[in-house]
Amino acid sequence: MSEPVTGGPALAQERRLVTEIPGPRSRELAARKDAAVSRGVGTGLPVYVTAAGGGVVVDVDGNSLIDLGSGIAVTTVGNANPRVAEAVAAQVAAFTHTCFMVTPYDGYVRVAEALNRITPGSHEKRTALFNSGAEAVENAVKIARAATGRQAVVAFDHAYHGRTNLTMAMTAKNMPYKHGFGPFAAEVYRAPMSYPFRDAGVDGPAAARRAIDVIDKQVGAANLAAVVIEPIQGEGGFVVPAPGFLPALAEWCRAQGVVFVADEVQTGFARTGDLFACDHEGVVPDLIATAKGIAGGLPLAAVTGRAEIMDAPHVGGLGGTYGGNPLACAAALAVIEEIETEGYVDRARQLGKTLLDRLTALQAQDPRIGDVRGRGAMVAVELVHPGTTDPDPELTQRVVRAASAQGLVVLTCGTWGNVLRLLPPLAMPDHLLTEALDVLVGVFGEV
């Protein structure tokens, strides 16, 4: 797959600026937003969208921006993928909701069957569907506690797992996710992550031994229900652990009867150049939490895992009014079919090579770029003060503002706010990604 289907055929795949960014109509809508929407709901780039697809978003002022954010890794197959749109339209015409816990339907079952088939491992599996990544992670913890009879949960430095009370406790970063919202759920502990850029030569197995030592001393395996980890951290900075770190953790968990939970909310569904990021090192989690790219922009999430663990909760212990909504299930089945039949895993690798080649070349010329990392279409640029590893969040914000002004949607992340994260839709055509990187290189020359 070299040039993907880009979605709505009428939407030109081009960067086009007809006003300043944001334009006058977007600024008008931003003022209305301030008067109507809670201040706690922020926006990164206040351009108000009227159409999107392939690799662009078009705003109310007629500007067409190159999308390097994918709605935070959601619109993997594009915002207006025809297969997804047709599946959702057909389901809307049939029914929009009954609640699976009241009168069930086959879409939910088909999504569960598909996830049982495609997630890592050949063991017997079960799946439960929810609405968001945070819900999936929280339910994975509930399931692990029911299966083990233990309470403690371990997450990692730089982790992000959601905004519910339990997942805020598991999330490492205070602002903006946790500040002022406590007290948080108890029995959540934190272990050190493998962060090669900041680990000064600590390899994956050594980093795993360091984490396990902390867990043994501070928690104790006999008290531990689950270890929950993002195979590549998302909000924490697209931190790719050193080779051997994840396999060593998973092996220790198996030996101790601890449930190993992979949070693949951001890394799943071809994003990293494998169907799931765990596949890269052949890691088979006991439970895997998925969301974001699963349903082409409709709210859906899942926990999939070993049948004996997934079946541990009592009947009625899992669920929710909208979990596995029929529209979202129709979208998910279309997304999975699109990924499998249109070569999106290979496409992610192609995009990743283009991203890493250009950005590594830029790093060689610019000492403010401390690290370029990632896999597939999940790539980060960590910005530092030259000659150090000291984070430079101010420079990061200047780069984002300059890129936005030139028609690029670019996201930031990282514990210190000093990381650019690039998440192009896998439906983005080659020429658009090349142009985006040209613009970004130019921005670094100007800032």
C-alpha cells in the first residue's frame, strides 16, 4: 500500500491557507465556546472543522490543514473512510441503540470475535466492550482484581491511562490531568520506566530488573493484581522502552501470578507498524486494553484477554449503558476489515521510515533536538537545551505555534511538555507527509 484511499473523494489532499490561523470565523466560534463551554475543556488549535479526511482537516474559514494528530491516534484509516461511513449509515438505518445488556445484537459479538482473533496470542480469549480508553483500563484492573483476589496495581513513571478517578491515580503527570482532583484511588503504585534517552546506557533487561526490584520492595508480588503498561508510552512522551524490557516484565508477571495488562489504547490497530505494539517483541499480554483507532472516530473501547481471567467477574459485574454501541461496533468491524485488506500495517511502516529519516537528518543539524524516536506512524521529537538533556518546553510551544500558523496540526506530549508527537493518519498520501515535513524543517530554521 503506497497511496491509500483518502476518504471523501471531493476533499482535496492539499495544504491551503486562505486566512491567518485561526481565521475570523474560527475566532468567532472560539468566543462562543468560551461563553458556552466549561473552561476546563481546552483546545489545542482553535480552528473549527467543517470537513476532514485522508490527511487534512478543513476549517470554517476554508483553510485546509495537514493533520499530524489524527484526533490523538483515532482517525487511523481517515476521518471519512468510505467503508466505515457506509457501515455506520447502514446501522443507523437499522437501529442506533438497544443496550447490549438488555436486548443484545450480533455487532457486539462480531467485534468480540474479531478482537479475540487479532490480538496477540493464540490462547482462548474473551472480550468486553466499553466507551473509552480510560474505561477499558479501569475495567482491566477490575477484572485482574476479580481473577487474582489481590488489590494492588503497578503503573509506571510517565504513564498516562485516563481521567477517571482510578486511571488518574495510575497517570503520572499532575498538570493538567490530576491537579486539584484528588483524593485518588488507593493501592496504586509506580515503578521506573525504561526511557533510553534518559537512562544512560541501561539496557532493557537491566531496566526491567530495576522496576521489578521496586515492585518487590514496595508492593510485594503476593499483593499485586496487575502490572499495567503502555508498550510505547503516549502522553508520557512516546517513550519506546529498550528491547527486552517488556518481555522481562511479562515473564516476571507470569511467574508471580500477576496479570500483565498492555494498555494499547494509543498504540493499537496498526499505528506502530505492527497490528499491536506488543507484537514487535512477541509479548503476549494477559489482558489488552484498546480504544482510539478501533472505530474510526466513534466511541468504543475493549478489554480482551485470557478466557479464564476475563470470565472471573460475576455476571453483571461488567458493562455499561453505551458499551459496545451498535454504531460503534459497525464502525469497528469496517476499520478492522480496512486495516486487514488495505495493507495499513505496511503503510504505517512506510510512513514511519519517511518520518524517522527526515527527522533524524534534522537532528544531526540541530542540537536542540535531543532525541527522535518511535515506531511506525507514532514518532516523537524531544526538544532540549543544546548540549544537555534538560527539557525545553518553551521551544516546543514556539515550534507548535509556528507550525500551526503554516497549516500543520501538531501535538505535544511528555512529562515536561517538551516533546512533539507526530501521528499522521495512515490514510495520508505520500506527498502530503513530505510537504508537512518540509514545513516542519522550515519551522525549525525560523524558530
